[in-house]
Amino acid sequence: MPAELVPGAVEVGAIGEGLSLGLGARVAASPTDFWARDLALRAVLATPADTAWGLYLRSTLETLRALGDEALARRCLEVCGPGPLVEFFRYPVRLQLQMMSVALETLAARQGCGARGLRYLGLRSVRDSLASHAGRVVLKLGGGEGKRFLDEVPMSFRMGLSYGKHTLRWTGPASVHWAMERDFMPYPFLEGVLQALLESTGARNVQVVGRQTGTLDSEYDVCWE
């Protein structure tokens, strides 16, 4: 069963008033509206102390630029402000969330729905960031092997992000249950992130199924060959 078609159900809670949503769900409310509300809530909850390396923001921006929509690119640049995003400087994660909000409608239109658009953004952003100097260091730490590499990823997140807690529980030689607490990225985006990280090690047939367990909490079942 292809991973991109099998996300877990989202417990919307306060922002969705009990609505349960998956990629294949047929609901009265627009899925894009749901993710717009979700991103807006995450931006409100982010404090000035919640920061991310410029590497992550820049990779998101470059992925959005690659869509070829000049008006969208200008709006995303306005969110970031003047000047380049420096890889190892820390920026408010709220800026990344605002860029994602600006691009959501375009992503949803091109990928079929908001969740697929966010997953595509996570996948492509990580592929771009791993091509950077910092990304090559992360790949070197993991030695290019799936299990060892994933064991090192939480440390990389701690280096690049001021927020979040990651817990891995291995369920087999090529499968892991990954729990994230207080992470500001929506779970479809993080599905794409985890898929791209594993594919960078040469893993094949990567499947990532995520679900939201709290407003800023999520968990993922990941397997590969």
C-alpha cells in the first residue's frame, strides 16, 4: 500500500470541532481549509523561543520557488524579510509556518489536496537541505545505513531546532515507531521529511504513516526495504 496514500486520521480537536480527516476522506469542510486553520493555530502557539536553523526555512523557500509561481515566490520572500537566510542562524519557526500558509492553496491545487501538498513540501525540502553542507554532515554521521542514520536524526533535530522531543522505538530491523512531542510542523509535512531522510540512505519502498495525537504531537509508523 503506497505510503503517500495512507496517512492516519487527524484528531482535529479545538480547530476542527471533532472533524476526523484523512487523505481519502469525503467531508463537508474543505481539507485545504482544515490545514489552513491548523497552520494558523501552530503559528499562534509558536513563541519567540521556538526557532529553527535558516537551513530549514531556506529549503522550504527554495522548494516553493521551484514551483515556478513568481507571485507566490514574492509573497514567501515578503514573509522572510530582506536579506538571505543563513544556514546556521536561528529564525522564528513561525516564519516557516507562515510561508507554508501562503503556499498551501497552490500546493493543494498541484498535488490534489492540502495534505498531499504538505507532504510534497516536506519531501522536497529535505532533499534540498541534504544537498547543503549541513545536510552532508548529517548524512555522514549516519554512515549511510538506515537504522544507524535514523538513530542519529533526533540529535540533528536537537541541533537545528529549539523545540520538540523525538522518541524512536524499533519494531523490526527495517521498521520504527517514531513519536514527536511539541513539534510545530503538521504531520503530512513530517511524513515527507521522514520519507526523504530514509530515501537518502538508499532505502527502497519507504512507507510512512503518520497521525496527529495532540495539537503539536504526532506519531509515525515507518518501514522500508
